[in-house]
Amino acid sequence: MELDAILEDSCVRDWQTVSADSVEEVRFAVIGLGWFTKGRALPALEESDLCEPSVLVSSSSEKAERIASETEGATRGITYEEFHDGVARDDYDAVYIVTPNALHLEYVETAAAFGKAVLCEKPMERDSERAAELRDVAAEADVELMIAYRMQTEPTVRRARELIAGGYVGEPMSVTGNMSQRLLDRIDPNPDQWRLDEALAGGGALFDIGIYPLNTARYLLDADPVAVTGNVSSTHGAFDEVDETVAFSVEFPGETYGQCYASHNARQSSGITVTGTEGQVSIEPAFFQDQARELHISRGDGRASITVTAVDQMLEEFDYFADRLRGSNPIGPDGDHGLVDMRAMEAVYEAAESDRWVSVE
């Protein structure tokens, strides 16, 4: 394997098949205008040459119209009800759904009825039954569905995957991943926020950030979980309904094992490491957007660390989605892929209650 060739241009868009000057922009209806949308998604869509944030959808006309007036490329601001009623349906080609988890399905149903492609934030829904229904709704309407796992278009993660697939670590034996942050300090101090509401979120730290090491492990290994076990805990009163911290183990095919940790009440940290029979590949920090990535590789007596220039992860994800809509390559990660995570995470909760390994069906 040509290690230098893989690392020479670590930020190359190896997935890109179309150029901006050869296709029409994908016009998005952006559904949900919370802090993540305003701070991350809309700036990326404004910067993109392949996408445009045409229609913004929120709970009130005032909010939607105000943010639309401040967003380059936006032509309309409408309410959730107006979206479902078909207002401005000719002004967008696809929807980006970034609402609380339990509301994803209803917007996919409307998008599918209108024949619009869907980019849906992870996790897919609040539980696997609704996630399966979401997948089926899109499939029956023959609309493209992608689940927004931005790590799969993160250049450092893609380079690590190439190294692993190319045999650099030998046979993968273990993967360890973690993601933690102090939710109430860093994201939202409100104890009544939707992430802490089990009915809206479905789960706590596991659903919100534990999904990052879980899905990235799957992507790096190109494998799906066979069984899981784990434990959850909560020490802060705000986490009465959902887990504050989760630690879980994952069995992959071929007796490869993963150890994952996530917490909404620990210092901000993230990383993922794959260890094999011949070497090791590690990314740290791994999951938070604003940090330059360090790719650490070792094999035998050799060691190397490469700093990979930080990219706008949301821009990469949006442009990849547009590339797949405007090009001929199949889109992914799709609904089947997202449903595996839903079932695996529910199995972690079942394992935590029963203190045993649980198969992922």
C-alpha cells in the first residue's frame, strides 16, 4: 500500500463526480432553525457552490422570515404548517431535516409526498420502529434518503478508512471511541430542552453523541454490530429522563470488538482508534468540527502523526449529498444504514437493564 499517496493530499474530495459549473444547485428546504442550523448548516449552505438554502422552515413566520432575510440564497421563510400544506414546494429540490428526533418521520412523509430528496439528521428517529417506517416511506415514494453522518465525508476519517482497508493495521482486532461534552454548559443551559425529553429525543448521551463513535467504528471497519452490552448512568437532575453517560461494548464479525464511551457531563473530548495485528490508526480529536485533526499511525517500529487541515464538515456533507443527487453514483449512508444504529443503540439500553450481551437484529 502506498502510504504517501494516501496522505499526500489528505483533504481531497475522493467522492466528487460533478463540478458546480456543470449542474444546477440543489435547493434545500431547511426544516428546523435551532442553534446548530444557524451556526453550522446555514453558513455551509451559503458557502456551497453545489447547494442553496432556498426555503427556511420554523415554528413561526417571524422567525423563519427573519432568518431567511439574513441568509444568502434564501427566498422564503415559512412555518412548519405551511411546509406540510405545500407552500413554496416548487422552490426547493430537497429537504434537510434538523428537528428533534421524534419529528423526523412527519417531515419525511411530507417530503416524500412532494417527491423531494431527504437529508435527515441522525439519529433517524426516536426509536427503531419509527426509523423503519421513515425508511419505508422514502423507499415507497422512490425519493433519495441520506442520513447525515458527517464523519463519513470527513477527510481524516476517510483516509483512516483507506489505511485500514489497505491492510496497514493488518487484521483489525479492536476499536475504541469516545465523545464527551458538558451539554448544559456548552450547548444549552435549559434543563427543559428537547435533548433531555425522552419522548422527543428517544435517548440521551447515547443517541446524541454516542452515535458518533458507534457509527464511525462501523464505517472504519466496514462492518455492522453483531451484539452489544453496556451501562448507562445519570448524576445530574436534568438527566432524569435520559442517560447522561453511556459506556458500551460492541462485537463485530470476526471477533473484532469495540469499546465506546459518551457523556453529556464530562470535559469536551473525542477520539477513535483502530488496532490491528500489524499496526494502529488513531484520530484525535475526532468528532468536534472546529478542531484540526491529528491522524496518528504506527506499524512495527514506525510512528507518524499528520495534522490534517480542518474542513467545514457540514459543507463536505451537503456537497456530497448534492453530488450524489446530480451525479450517477448511489447515495449513502441510506436508511438501511441508519436503522442499524437505531437497533444497536436500543440493544445497548436493553443490555444495560439486563446486564448481559444483546444481539443486534
